[in-house]
Amino acid sequence: MAPWRTAPADRPSRLRPGSRVAVVAPSGPVPADRLETGLGVLREWGLEPVVAPHVRDVHPELDYLAGTDADRAADLQAAWCDPAVDAVLCARGGYGAHRMVDLVDWVAVRAAGPKAFVGYSDITVLHEAFALRAGFATLHGPMVATEAFLKDEPTREHLRATLFEPETVLTLGLDTAAALVPGRARGVLYGGCVSLLAADAGTPHSRTDARGGLLVVEDTGEEPYRLDGILTRLLRSGALEGVSGVVCGSWQECGPYEKVRAVLADRFGPLGIPVIEELGFGHGPTALTLPLGVEAVLDAPADGGRCTLTVEVPALR
């Protein structure tokens, strides 16, 4: 297959009071109490949430799935193709997006045009599908029925600002951000939960390389040796060839951070590209919303100055 280059994607429109947003569950089952609380937050923002038909389902045999693959795919496609829906928000991650992603009619999704789409963790599979099969920018951010969205005000407010006032959140990075490998890089943001990126590598419609791309990665529950294997798979597959820089988020429950850092330095260091650690997104207690599919600049000063990720255009138009 001929090499290709990651290019900026089509950006969706920003939300406004009264915007209608669909809530879907492409992966795991959704706790009812958290869902109701999250819907209340959306209403406080002036949005009109609509819960997709199968969000409250649990698969009859595989209780780690929110209903059948076909139903979860149908919910996502119907919400996206409904002209009355302005955005699609995921309720939670878990596991299951890999099972349903190929059941979505991506030609129909592309024809419907871009919409704000928010999720992280297992939803990484869908971020990649929207980027590669539809050409749409998406948002790696907190989900409606997750603890960070419900309990952490900075997490919630950053998502709200991104959806309604994206020009106010162009520069991203918590005070924890530091230069693992100093330098400056520019590219189109892509990525998410790194174990899902590795699982996607080599499948139909996956990336053949990373030219033009600026990678963002994080994960949860992966011990250092497993994280090493995940990164090694991506490197051996060629999926990271040509990547301009790497931005790392949280590594929740992945073991002592000094051991995680050693793996990141060992695997990314030889690439000769700048790497930021602990920017502040993913499964951590405070999770910034990162736009995927837009151009950004990674700045990791060698003198210990503030490390940032700055998007060059607002995430939403």
C-alpha cells in the first residue's frame, strides 16, 4: 500500500443553547444513576439531550457490552444521520467498539457531514474511524456517565468551553506537563488510548503510517511490561513511521510512574522527536478535552519552561 499523509479533517459546528445532542453507548453497559446525573449536567448547559434507544441495554449473554453489536452500531449511525441532532456524546467506554465499528455505514456517516463527537478510552476505535473513513475531526474528552465528568469541575468546564467557546481553549496543558524529550513539533492530532491504537493496527482501514501526524496517547490498567509490548507493536507495524511528536496523558493504574516513564523514554526516545509527558488528558482525575484531526504545535522547552499543546484553529467552527 502506498504511503499517505495525515491531513486536517473537517471540523463540526460549535454548540449553542438549545442544541440537540444524542447520547450513545458504543461499548460497555451504562450505570443508570450516572447517566441520569450526566444528562442533568447537559441540561444545565442549555442542551437538549436525547438518549439513543439502546443506551440502557445490556447484552443478554455478554454482560460487558451495552446491548448487541448491531443495536449499538444502529444507535450511533441513526444519531449521526439525524439532521435534528447537533452532536453525539458517548456515555462511557469499557469494551465493544471494535465489535461494532464495521457495522456502521461510514458512507452514510460521511454524507451526513461532521458533528461534534466526544469520547475516550474504548472510543478511540471510533475516533480513528471518523478520521480515516469519514474525514471528520472529533473530541477526545470526558463522557457523560463517567466519574471525571460528574465529579471534576475543571474536566467538565473544559469540555463545555470546547463545545461552546472553542477559541478560548486553544492552548492545552496542566501544570504537570513536562518535557520527556525536548523540542517543538507540528502536526495533525490523532490517537487516544494506546492499547486500542495497537489493537487497530493492521486491520482494514487502519493507518499505514503517521506522516503528518502528532500522536496523543494515554491508557489505564496496563502494567509497564504490557505498555512496552503495546508500543513495540505500534513501532514494528510501521504505524508510527513519520510521526512528528508525541503527547502523553495519564497512565492511571499502570504501575509506578517512574517505571512507566522509563518505558516511554525507551520506546519513543530513539525516534528523535519531541515528547511531552503528563499533559493532562485521558483516565486521570482531571482530563482536558483534546481535538483530534486539527493541526497543533507541541512545545517542550529544554530549559524546563512550560510545556504546551496549542491547536492552530478552534476545535469546532
